[in-house]
Amino acid sequence: MTDHADDDSILNPPLAYRNREFLDSDQARPLRILAEYLQPMEVFEQERVSDTIVFFGSARLTEDSPLGRYYAEARELARLVTLWSQSLPSPAQRFIVSTGGGPGIMEAANRGACDAHGRSIGLNIGLPHEQRPNPYITRRLSFQFHYFFMRKLWFAYLARAIVAFPGGFGTIDEMFELLTLAQTHKLDRPLMVILYGRDYWNEIVNFEALVRHGMIAREDLGLLQFADRPEEALALLKHGCAETPQAQAPAIARSVRPNNHDD
């Protein structure tokens, strides 16, 4: 029988929650998922973040790209939103700008909030290309996710409005997921959805065709509003969000439950 008396790994086995090999294993996936839920929740509670304005848009739209005006307009809108949020009487700053934390439109929005000397959130995710945290996110409110669905949960739970600038697969995916939650009443408060760049969105998505083919109801189009200028989008946000009751700092992310469903 082999003598293991001098083997430190046997004399001092690591605690399971400090065992990196175990934490990176398939068996520990539920723990990693839970960590991506609990860690942001703790920070948002400590920072008294209760509601956000989410900016979606392409990571590829830079200041000098063919559609670079959208970068400048996202930056300006985020600056205006932040100034407005700072002016509201509240024990905690409301309607904080939140983005996916990367470059392009995300960077522009975080940068605009920084221009107004305000805080902003970055919900970043590790991807093979193009996704790195931009330098304008408030340090304490910068997060890194591995799981898309946990990142989307934190977009959805805190959002009181989203502003979708032109974008590709990721932007469309995020926008339609939140539209679906709003359409099916799975959120516990109203959610504004503003599509910024009317010509772009009406070319990319034929909303009228969805109605014509019976895929959505005519009234579902009421979930959408359009804007083409920062001042126009700000006016819509003020009108739609100003009367929204302030939520408590998140204790648990939840959706609306049927009346006959016990909590």
C-alpha cells in the first residue's frame, strides 16, 4: 500500500468552494449560474440601484463608421438621460444608464453618462471577438458574465425602458426577448421600448407584415415607439417613466405569477 503521509493534498484537502478544479467542472455549473445571479444582486443592493434605462445597439458602430452618427446620438441621449435622472427627487439615483458594457453603441452610452458625471452600468459578456469592457463604465457597476441568460435577466429585471439603436443579431435578440416579456405580461411593471432610427428598424423588421400575417395583434405595435433625435427620445422617456413608482432595490428577480399561484 502506497504511503501518502507526505502528500499535502491528502493532509490538507481544499474546501469544495475553494477548489478551482471542482468549481470549473460540469457538476458545479449550477453554482456558477447562481454566482452570476447573486453577485450583481449584492452590488445593486449596496449601490441602491433599483431601475435603469437600457441602451442596446451594435458593437460595430464607431464614431467614424458609415453610421457613426448613431454613436454620437447615443452618447448625447445617455448624457441627457443622466442629467434628467440626477434632477429627480429620490434617495437613490433613478433611471441609471445600463449597457452591455462593450464597444460601439454600448461605449457611447456609458461615455454619455460619464460626460454628465453620472454612474452607468456595464453588463459585459466574454465573447471570442469584439466584446471587451469599455473604459466609461462606473467601476463598481462593471460586471462580467459567462451565461447569456443570466446577463439578460439583469437587463430585464432592472429596466424601466430600453432604447434600441441600430444593431445586428445580438441587438435584435435582446430587443425581441424583452418585447416578448412585455407582450406576455411576464414583467411586474410597464416597460417602454423605443426603437432609435425609424428608417433602419422599419427596413430591418417589417412590423406591419407581422400584423398582416396574424403573427402579432395590431395592439402589440403599441409596445413600440420610435425616435430619430436624442431630444425626441428623452421626451418619450420622461413621459413614459416619470410616473413609474420607484422599485425597491432588487431582493429577488421575479416575473408576474398567475393569481392562483402561491408565492
